[in-house]
Amino acid sequence: MVTFILLSKISLRSPGEVRALAEMDRDFDRRLQEECPEVRRIASYALLGAYDFLHIFEAPDARAAAKVALLANVFGRVTTETLTAIPFDDFREIAQSV
């Protein structure tokens, strides 16, 4: 499994939509389990800064990660950025081989 980071920024249409974020997250989690059973959500965080949320998940490949990002976009005006996270021990091995 490969670890991915999904950063998202949500554009709310009205201040009242903030209360709906928890429900949107439950819906996202439900759809993730139904449509991407091979994906494991590891952690999620609300952020202060350029992005609003960070989700860490494991997926078998980039294709599955792309589906996760697309599912996140189903919930409204969302922009996402998906990153691959390499465990540092693996990175150390790569760096030492160069």
C-alpha cells in the first residue's frame, strides 16, 4: 500500500454551511468505504493555513488515490491536492543508493 496525503480547501457559499462540514465528512467516509474498500483512511485534520483539511490514507496505487480525490470533490466547491508520502526509512535507502 502507498500512503497519500489529500489536502483540501472548501469554498462555503454561506457561513451557516460550517455546521454541515461534520455531516459532509461522515458522507465522505461512507462513500469512501462503499466505493473504495481497498483504501484505508488513517487520519484527518482540520488545518489553519492555505488548506482547510488534511486526510492521510493508504491506497494500492495512484488510480485509487485519484478516485479518493474525485470523491472529495463531489461534496461541493472543493479544490484538492494529492501528494505521495514516502516513509523516511524508504527515502533514506533511496538517497543512499544515489
